[in-house]
Amino acid sequence: MVTNQKGALAVLAEPTRLAIFELLADGPRAVGELADCLPVTRPAVSQHLKVLKAARLVVDEQQGTRRYYALDPEGIEEIRAYFDRFWKYALSSFKAAVEDKEKGRR
Amino acid sequence: MTEQTVDAVVSNSIVVRAPIDDAFAVFTEGIGSWWPAEHHILQAELAEMVFEPRVGGHVYDRGTDGSECRWARVIAYEPPHRFVIRWDIGLNWQVETDPDRTSEIEVRFISQDIDRTRVELEHRNLDRHGPGWEAMRDGVNSPDGWPLSLRRFASRMEDEKS
């Protein structure tokens, strides 16, 4: 299997961005809440969020006076679809193997 | 605040013409007989796949040069009814050593009659793979990655699904 380090992984190679991403895995947060958990300034967090958003890793939403950031659900859907395809393929391969074996026993 | 409602689970099932004991045995210890051959992350040529049949055991690939890739860990093992493994592969196609960033697969075997078994598979906690999903998507689309035949198999599975 070819390894692939491009795209989102390159974006997440930066430790602060990865830390932000992991904080958002627990649920949506505002910039200030993220900055409170990290050893960087608020503008720095905003800058990182911009990069994460451009990579389609996070989405944002205005809630009253605050803007909240969350993991991009479409990203999860891509992963889901990927495994769905894989398991359909793998299970049909399993069926063929186990039924072949049974035929051999009869 | 709106909650995140992402479905981080994939469920699939299939009915095979085999008694439950055989279905379980082929799925686990016989994994090398059916696991899609192109889906290995070992650098070396594959010699065998091993499913250690116990809690705490590993599922691993062994290369012809003796190298090993332990890509899953058995966390429940109840033959012939069910097992659960932790999928220790990150989205960068490397073994993931941080258990918080791994997903989980449960497979259940349900006897339909003496020689028919329903196999239900659930791959869950996929959101833990969140970071880097694009890399995985690129892997799917790469020429050496997952072939077009996936789609063909998927449509065949639709016919066979019960």
C-alpha cells in the first residue's frame, strides 16, 4: 500500500494545529476557549484555524457574538464511505473463501 | 450549541453457507484465505497473516523477510459468536500507536440454521481517525491503492445482501 502524507496530514504536521484539532474532537469550541488551552496567543489560534478550514478539516459557525469551530462532518463521512466500500469488498471475499472450503468438505 | 451528529459507524452483514463454527474459524484464524491481498501495509512481500485467537493477541502480517506488521489487537474473543479488534492503522497508512486514535471492529456470528451463518460487522469510532482523512481519501484514489473493482464488488454485495 502506498503511504500518503500529503494534504490534511501536512496541515496537521504542525503541533499546534494538531492540538487544536484534537481539542475540537471533544466538541465545538470558540477561539478564546481554544487559546485558553494552548500556549499560544488568540491571533495565532485564529491563523491556525484558517489553515485548518482551508484544508476542510474544520468548519465554523457564528453563534450570537461568538464563532464556534468544529470538526468538519464531511471529513468523517469520507472515512465512513471508505470503510463501507472496504468491508463490502472484504466480506464478499470472505463469503467466497468460506463457501469454497465447505464445498471441499462435502 | 448544535451537537455534532456525524455517523461514525459502518455496518455490514452477509449470510454465508457454512456452519457457525466454520464461519468463525475462517474469519479469524483463516483470515489470510480471504483478506483482500492488495490491502497490506507491509513493505516486504506477504508470507502470511496471523490472527492470534485470544484477548490481547494481535492480528498481524508477516513478510517473506521475517518483518511483521501488527495492525490490530484482539479486545474480545468469544468463539464462535463474536470478537472485537482494535484497528491500529492511522490514516497515514502506518501503524497507530496511540489507542485514542484508533477505531474498533466488532464481528458477530449468528447461526441461521445448521449450515447458514449470518455475519454482522460493525466498524465504529471512525471519528477518532478524524485528523488526516484526506490522506486516506488520496490513498483510495491512488493508482496503487484501492482498485476500481471495489465498486464492482460493492454492487455484487447489494445483490447478495439479505
